[in-house]
Amino acid sequence: MYNKVTEADLSVLRTIVGDDRVLYGDAISPDYSHDELGGISRMPEVLVRVLSTEEVSSVMKYAYAHDIPVTVRGSGTGLVGSAVPVEGGILMETTQMNKILELDEDNLTLTVQPGVLLMELAAYVEERDFFYPPDPGEKSATIGGNISTNAGGMRAVKYGVTRDYVRALTVVLPDGEIMQLGSKVVKNSSGYSLKDLIIGSEGTLAVITEAVLKLLPLPKASISLLVPFPDMKSAIEAVPKIIRSKVIPTAIEYMSRDTILFSESYLGKKFPDTKNDAYILLTFDGNTDAQVQGDMQVVADLCLEIGALDAYIVDTDERKKSVWSARGAFLEAIKASTTEMDECDVVVPRSKVDEFIKYTHKIAEDEGVRIPSFGHAGDGNLHVYICRDALDAETWEQKLAHCFDLMYAKAEELGGLVSGEHGIGYAKKGYMRKAYGEDQIALMQGIKAAFDKKNILNPGKVCY
């Protein structure tokens, strides 16, 4: 179905982007064969580093005309194989498209290229007294990758996810056509929202080359609260009660003592408290210290009434750095604690988080595997990791598949979905098919075919 890359193809690609930005064969680092989790691996035939919408368009026109598959890659921080070129072909890297193009203070928007890192974007707008709310844990991800997976993060409980902050996109279609979708306007009821189809499509429908992002004024005050509980059940059961208190925290994270200890070991830094089995970490923000302090006090009092063992105010820079650096390192810390791991990134109703987490503990006991977890208790998005440790390859593959089957079935039973924010990619598409059924998959395939008749853009992902 697809053609292999030839010397003639390489010559044309070098003409489009220049010799130094076309890498072939042994010149391509093995890092480009996998994403951060590394469960799926395939080397591209050629790596092309693009700098502009026009270059992306020219590469796509050529690839489309010659039936060469193209996979787009940013920083490679994904966890489900979305940026892995499973069909070989061209791997198009957009990290050098990393310019902030415009800050529009009148319309509260920021226009960026897709290779801008989330941490760079956040710092840029905050220095200018603005705020970009989406806050995924991986701050070195590119904004293009965030848009492609509709990333959420810790602040989603109050502010929503990436889709809520994308006003417009410039995209290149699989045949090379350049298209502008959306605009800076606040309201839009003009036909189908093609922009929103691109968001979360994991690079299967079009290549994002510019994005217009919605900003907010920067909150003037922020404070965090670390609340220890005697067990995970009481910690998770507190979350719906917090939501019902009519105080809306910016973030509500849950974590176990084991996960915190992994992070301490990984970072070589002490967490403020590790005596207890379960913790909730909350953040509050607003425009006045009085408002933030008042919200924090309401929730602290509520937690203590329903069984919390204490409530630590995280207000000094030192404490904030200690707590949030530990939280940000959870994924890498768990990864460093084992020989290999894979992730179950489910989302369930908030009221079912405790039931799901208890079920993972049962699986761990029944299967004799270690399954640490953490997640966004405020929106029910859980990050659950199956660790290989000392298992041999055959046993690991069997247990991994069985644990995934059990957990995704449980999530569906509880009214949840396969992925909360990391996407489907290559690794989870079978589970999505089971959850959604053939009719919804057929609709997705029809949308894919409308954008990409030849199925050359990131083939083998999501719904195929």
C-alpha cells in the first residue's frame, strides 16, 4: 500500500528543506523510534525537520503524490505510541517550529507555532500578567502535542482542557493544502467545528502548524493545601464532598505514600509529610488573598470534619517547590523504580475513583504485580502503572495484557472511558474499539477518510 523512501525521494526532500534537515538511515537517533514510555518501537526511513507551514505543505504534497506515510512528532513525550512511525516512511519533526508569533492583549490570545514548549509558553504569558490554564504534567511537551491529544492536566477541574483554549488553527491537510480553522472570535456557531475535530485527533487528520490560544488574566493569589488521610478510601471519598462545598479548587490531586516515596528517592528531596497512606493535594487561586484564604479554609475545615489527619498549608516558595516538584516527578519516579512499565490512563466518574483504585489493588494482589497510581481526583482521570520488575518477558506480556483487560473493562462498567488525556495512539486502540463498538469506530474512520483518502498521515493509529 505504501511506497518505500528512495534516493530520488531523499533528493526531493533535501530540495524542500535543505540537506542538513533531512536525516536518513544510521544518521537517525534510535530515540526517534519510540515515545517516552517506549512500548512500541519502529524506526522511520527518513527524518525531516521542518521550519514553516510552507515546508510542511511541500513535504505533504510530495508524500501524498508518492504514497509515502508521514508521522508528525514533537518532543516525543507521549505514552501511547502516537508519534511512532509504525509504517516507516517520513517522520516529520516540528520542534524547530518554536516561535511565539503574537500576543494580542486586546483579544487575550497568543499565536504560536506547534514546537513551542508548554513551560516556555506558560512562562512567557505569566511574565506579562496573563495565564494559560492547561497544565499537563509533562511541561517539556510541545503545544502541538498538547493540542493533538487534547491534554488536560491538574487544573482541568476548574479551567477545563486544551480544547477549551484553542481559538484557531492553521493546519496542513494530508494532500498539502493549507487551511485556517476557527478565528479569534469568542463565539462561533458557523457550521461544523472542523477545528475541534483536529484537537485530540493525534496527528491523523492534519498537521498543526500554528495555533491561536485563549488566555486569561493571571490570578493574583495562589495557595496549596496538602491533606493526609488514613487510607485511600477516605481520601477519595472526600473529593465529591469538596466539590459539593461550592468551592472550586484549581486542582485536586490524589497520591499514595508509596508514590511519594518513589518521588523522594528519584529527586533526592524530602516531601513535607510521608507518615500517612494517602494524600490529597489541592490548589486554590483567585484575585485576592482573602478570597483564596477563605476558599482554602472552607476545604481544610471540611476535610478535617470528615476524617483528614491534618491540613498543611503550602504557602512558602520552599514548600511549594518541594510539593509540586515531587508531584511533577511521579511518572519518572515510578519509571525509575522498575525495569519496564505501561500505563492505564482511564477516566471514571469522580464518585467511582475509590472503587476503581481499590480494584487495581485487588488485581495487583491477585496477579502478583506492582501497580502504583496517582491522578487527578477532581476530574476522575487516573494514571495507573503496571510494573514489570523481575518478571520474565513472556510472563510480563501475559500479565500486562490481562491487567489491562481487567482495568479497562472495570472502567467501562463504572461509566468511564479508555483515556482521560494521553490519547489512544497505537497502544490503546484495541481497547477503544471494545469500549465504543463498531458503529462509532466506523464513524471515526469515515472522518479520517474525508480528511485523508490515502490514509498516509499517521497511519495505524486511533481508529485503525
